[in-house]
Amino acid sequence: RTIERQEVVRTIDGFAKQAREYYEDNATYTAFSPTMATPMTSYSFTTVTTPHSFVITAVPLNDQLYDRCGELSVNQLGQHHASKAPPAHSSDRCW
């Protein structure tokens, strides 16, 4: 499971980079949609945008449903979040 999480972390951070580049060219995130070279079967991705913000979320599927981190997300500030990270642990352990 850790290998799949590492792959999704690279992917979601790549999407965040795409979003920031899109913003530099368009001065908005509103119509941004990430592009992926190879589809993943372990996660699906959602993107929520406003003119000046975004949240990209990786939702676990199949074997990853039981991953200890749950959904992983990143926003326009580069802040990472893991939905199932225990309060005693930082979301950083999932990233």
C-alpha cells in the first residue's frame, strides 16, 4: 500500500504544479483541470477550483480503501492533508 501512496503523492503534487502554472498563465484557477499521462486504478482524483484557490483530492479505491491515510489533498498554498491521519500524528506522515 505504501508504494501506491507514494505514487499518488507524486501525482497530486504534479497536479498542484500544473495548477500553479495554469494560474500564472490565466490569473485564475477556475477552468483548471489536471492532465494525467497514465490513469491510476488505486485512486480517483477530484479538483475544486475558485478564481484564486484550488483543492485537489486523491480518493482511495480498491486495495487502497484501507490505507491508514485515507483521502489525500493539496491546496494552492501547498498544504497537504490526509483525511484519516490520527490527531496525534501529523498529515505529513502520509506525505
